[in-house]
Amino acid sequence: MHRLKKYPNRRLYDTTDSKYVTLHDLRQLIVDGESISVADSRDGSDLTRVVLMQILAEQEAEGHEPVLTNRALEQIIRFYGDRLGNVASRYIEQSMLTLLEHQDQFRSRMRQLSELNPLNIMRQALDGAAPRNPPPPAEKPVAEEPPEADRS
């Protein structure tokens, strides 16, 4: 767990490694499997969620594909203040944990699907319908011509 302090000038200090870091650095820590905890340097209030959301926003600003659609984000906003908010939060977390547990299998299947394109699918279908080793064409019997003496 990397513990960080966020200063009023918006700089982030990693107290674990004793150095200033950027949001990009924090993203890399998280990608590498580390957890972070961010506290306000003045009053110690927890800013972890704010910083995590900043990292997500920065990823999208850099052109990365959004993980959450606008519709999903709108629904999450609707859950705030609703009794189902806690249920939704646990459900999303459990779904993510399940996905993480099976991510290697999921990636393998997605790779297999992405390798299939319509032309390959059609070729495979046609190859399956055609005989594997078609028999050679039958030779037509050649009519024997009578010997020259018989031709009159």
C-alpha cells in the first residue's frame, strides 16, 4: 500500500517511496497491482477516491477507450442517495473481482474471437462442406479404333 499526501498546490507525495509522483505514476502503480491511499496534507481527510477518479478522467482525456459508458455513469449517479446505492456498489465490486479471477480465460476467448473474421469463417464453413480429398476425375474410356486393315 502506497501512502500519499496531496498538497494544496495539487502535488502528490508518495511517503512510501519518499518522492513526488504524478497521476501517471499512480496509474502505473495501480496497473502493477499496488494499492494507494491519499490523504490531504492539511487535515488528513481521505482523498483516495478523488484521485482515483482523476486518474480515470486523465485516461479518457488521453484517448483511452472509456470503461464506463455515459449510460452507466448516469445510472451510478442516480444510485447516490438511493437505498440501492450500497447494493449497487457491492454488485459492481463483486463483478469486477469475478472478472479479474477469470481474466486470463476471458482474454484468451476474446483473442480467439478477434482472430475470426467473416472471410475466415466463410472459408472454414466452405472447407467443412467440401470433401477433404475429392476423388480424381474418372477417365473416359477411349474407344479403340479398328486396326487399319479393318478400315475400308
